[in-house]
Amino acid sequence: MAMTLQELCHSIRKNPRALRTDSRKVEAGDIFVALPPAARVGADVADQRADHIQDALRRGAGIVVADPAFAPLLASAAEDGSRNCGFLPVSDTRAALGRLAAANFGTEHLPFPVIGVTGTNGKTTCAYLLEHAWKSRGARVGVLGTVSYRWPGHEEAAPLTTPGCLEIHECLAAMRRAGVDAAIMEVSSHALDQNRIAGVEFAGAVFTNLTQDHLDYHDGMEDYFSAKKKLFTSVPRADKVMAVNADDPYGRRLLAEIPRAVPFGSAGNADGGLCCEVLSDTPAGMELRLSWQGTSWPLNSPLVGKHNASNLSAVIALCLQMGFTPSDFSCFHDFFGVSGRLERIPVPETGRGAGVGIFVDYAHTPDALTRAQEALRDAGFSRIITVFGCGGDRDRTKRPLMGKSVASGSDIAILTSDNPRTEDPERIMDDVMPGLAGGKDIHREADRRRALALALELARPGDAVLVAGKGHEPYQIIGTVKHPFSDQQTLRELLQ
């Protein structure tokens, strides 16, 4: 049965049917799309598409969408009457899946804008800020991000920062039924590289920054940047509005390639865009002055740190292009932050922790660690005590760099275990130690609870304790098991 992708899309618009990318879930009559391996070139992962196609056929797939190279396999199967099904050869199965998903779920033309946020650091905070801005205007908002997937009447913990392609379109369809006025999506480099966002028409896009991360997946920083860039250059809807960080070197490269994108940043870098000046930064928050198209206005925020000034600028630069006015941003006066993003833990007035600023942050890259420490230093704390570790089964090259960041940015470094996964925690810490050389006061404690207790014992009034790495996560991955462990809850228990 020969057909074109356009014909199949037209068919399922009229009669939606199950799309599958996992052959184990195929049922009679389903459409099976044989995607290439998610792992990058060079990874020790076999291409098992032939096996998956055969499995889908055994389970009664009605149509198989696959690379033309698998035509002989389908032809051979067709000789067996029990395995006869349609075959749609396509050169790019990921792009085809996006078109099919959009047709199947009715997400080709949505009645609300979809805004994508990408970058190494700041995605989650920007997503929450965007959500807060839209809600402050009375809008209903849907969010797909690191912490959760949520919209009116629904919230679930997020297994991935950016869901798979089918899940994205299914969520967008649910948001439409829930009557949302805007959807916000954190878009990871993995999702962009694997084209999980295929078929999504973004109305807006934000680029926060680019620093070393995920080099266990990407083939160097240029490859990492190329993946991020796709949100701005290689997805539908060329008229989308864009806000790009002009203070970031990769952001400046992106602005040079896409002149119509609007820059945001400090004076001198953001000419023609949104300029942000930090007038004061204290433990109580920041005072900013923003300038846009000849208009200037003040903004007070309870957030601390220059990185949060950048996050606010990113969101405001995008919103201004989408019909917001400067007066709308007074809503940020009462935005106190995001779970696990420089989240402040309340301390007692007397006893353990009194007078100490305790913060939990998701920082798990060298740059994010540096930014978090600088934020607390700039806010005027006497000493910085940082508790941190590195995740197992992830980019080993950044481990000494994270140690170096803490050695230079903190007065006391406490190296501990993060999510060791299948690696030995002691070996992970061994990888970090060279970077800690030259640190003022270094402690090593693999037990994370004991490490947090040590930080509180060492802290004096006026100090800041930064607990970095796990942020909002309520678990610790040891081996392949998620064990309950929350930095926030553990700190509260220790303070009591």
C-alpha cells in the first residue's frame, strides 16, 4: 500500500489513530514510526530499527514509517499475509513523526502562542517568570519543563526537561482543551538534536546563555551550540519573536547570524534591545533600571544575583515583543523564586543556623556554580560555604572545573556525593579534587546528609551556605534506584 506523508497526515486528521515509537506498545492497526537511536555518533549503541520493525509487524502494525533502507524488510514481510501492512518511506523519520503527531493531535495550528526557552542555565527560572508574567494578566498557562508538566487541572513530575515528540503534542492538545492562553516549554539541547520539537510552531524563543555541559553527549561546544541554535533557525514559523543574551559570547554569535532577534543585556551589549542596569544587589533583593526603545523604568525584585537580572531581562525582552508594557512587569516585585533555584531556606531566630543565609540551587555546571556563588558574594554575605558534588555517568571533564569554581568562589568547600548513579562516589570525588587545589578550606564527606550537617556546624551569622547540584530533586540516584532525599527537607530537619 503506497502513500505519501501528506496523504497519511490527511487521513489521520479525519480519523486519528495511535502513533507509536516503541514497538512493544504497538497494537493492531497502529502506525509505527521507526526512529534512529537517540544516542549520538560514536556512542556504543546498536541500531536496532530492523528488530523493532519486525516486532511492530508481529504485533499487527497497520503502517510502518521508516527510512527507505528498510523497504526490503517490509517487502519480505509482505510475502507473509499475516504481516502485511502499509509502508511509508521517509528520509527523516523524526521530522515525519512531528508532522504526523501534529495532524493526529490537532496541534498544527494552536489558538495560543508556544514559547521556547533554551540555554545551559536559567531555563527553569525563565519559564517560571514567563508563567508568572502571563498569569499576572489573568491568563491561563501551560508549562513543560524540568520541574513539572502543568496546565489548569493537571500537574505531573517531569521525567525529562523536554518530553518526547508524541508527548509534547499530546500535552499541547490537553492544554488546548484546558483553555490555556500561552504555553511555555524548556527546550533542551538533547531535544533539539533529536528533533523532539518537530511539528511545534513556536511563537517566541529565548536564548539564556551557553556554557560547558552535556559534553558526554555533544561532540564539543560547537556541536552543543549548533543544537541550541536550531530553536532559532531550523523550526517552523520564521516570524517568531526572539530574545537573545547579548552578554553571552554565544548569544552574540547568534545575534550576528539572526539580526532581527532582539538582544538583552547590560549597557553597551544590548544596543537596539533591552538594557538592564543593576543599581543594587543585597540579601534583600535587587534594584534594576530597564531601558527599551527610549523608555526607562525601575524594577525591584526579591531575587538576588546578576544571573537573575539576566533572567528577568530575557523574559521582559520577549514579553515586550508580545504585547506587554513596562507597567506589566511590576508583577515581578512579588516573585520570590523557583524551587531549587537559589531557593532560600528559612532559619530560626536563635540556635543553629540563626543569622545564616541558606540556599539550595540546581547548579550542576561550572558556570552555574560560579554564578550562584557570585550572586551570594555580591549580595554581601561574609563568607560563602558551598556543598557540592558531581553526577555519576555524566561528563567527567567538567568535574575538576566545578572544583575549580568552588575553590575560587567559596571560603569553605564541602565536596560530597550528588547523584552517583552507577559510579563509585569516591571516584567521582577523586575527579573533582584536582580542581579544588588551592581552596581556602576543603572538606570531603561522601554522605550528603553529613555534609549538610557539617556546613551548618561551620556557618556563622552573616555567612551564606550554598547547597548545589540537586535543586528541586526529592531523590538521590544510587545505582539505578531513586532513594528519597531532599536537600530542603534535610536542611529543615538539621535546623530543628
